[in-house]
Amino acid sequence: MKRKLLFVFSIFLLAGSCKMAEKQMRQGDYASAIDISVRKLQRNTDKDAYILVLEQAFARANANDLAYIDALKKEGQPDRWELIYDVYQQIGRRQNAIAPLLPLYIDSEARNAQLDFVDVVSALIESKKNAAAFLYASAEQKLATGNIYDAREAYYDLQKIKNLYSTYKDTDRLLEEARAAGQVLIGFYTKNASDKTLSTRL
């Protein structure tokens, strides 16, 4: 009797979780739908409902990301490369999470799930390189103004480059230059307003 109750309870949990994944997908939250489905399929790949949700959510998520990248590229603005790189990374992470589960077979439809992966390796290399080139040029221009606030922005740009490449041109030298140019030196003095003798170490 106890086993039967546990079985029925587990069925209800499975159904509720799957409905949540379906709801997330219908609302356009494909990342959550994929995350829920992947976690369930990691325990057991023999779950048609989750595979079907994953199949649809994955296709829509990739299609949306690729359309967004295409729109960003058409703008022709060099400052978009950093965002393009981030979106390609998002596609890569999504695919890497699903890859260990493949192939996924849908028993109810007697077929393998159609999960068309995108080769993002060359796109990641290109967008990363272009993002770093833009940030470097931007930092150089800001440092050339001699303005303290521009120097701080340049430092921020150069830190972004360090997140992309451990070594890139003379980024380290420019970082030191930006750090020095962005600092504010404040001088102060003390005045003894009491009738006591203060320590010379103060």
C-alpha cells in the first residue's frame, strides 16, 4: 500500500513539474523550460513529455538568439560585438547542457528528438576578437582626453578585455595608466583645537 501511494505521489510530482516546464515555454521563458527539462532528463532520459518540451524550447531559444545576433550585425556598430559574443556564449552553454543527454528518443512518436545544434566555435572566435579590438580602441581614445572620468571608463573597458584575453597587446600597461589617471589625490592637514598635546604619529 505504501509503495502504491509513493508511486501515485511521484506521478503527480512528475506531471506538475512537466506542466511547469510547458508553462514556462508558452510564456516565452525558454531558458527555464530547458533547465527544468534537462534536470529531469539527467535522472531519466525516458520521459517523452520533457523531451518534447525540450525540443520545442531549444529550437525557439536558438532561433530567437540567432535572429537577435543577425539584427545586431546589421546595425554595423562595432560596440555590438561584445553583446554578440555574449549571445553566442549563451547558445554554446545551452547546447553543452543538452549534448550529454543525446540521443533522446521519443517513444510515443517513435523518433529521435530533433535538436539542431549550431556550430558557434568560429563565431565565438570572431566576435571575441572584434569585441576586444573595439574596447582597446575605445580605451585609447578615452585615455587620450586626459579627463579623469574618461580614464575611469577606459579602465573599465580594459578590464573587459582582460576578461576576454589574459594577454592582449599592451592592455596591462594601459590599465596602469588608466588607474593612475583615474585617481584623485586628496591633501589634508590636522589642527589641534584642544589644550592637549597630540602624538606626532597622528
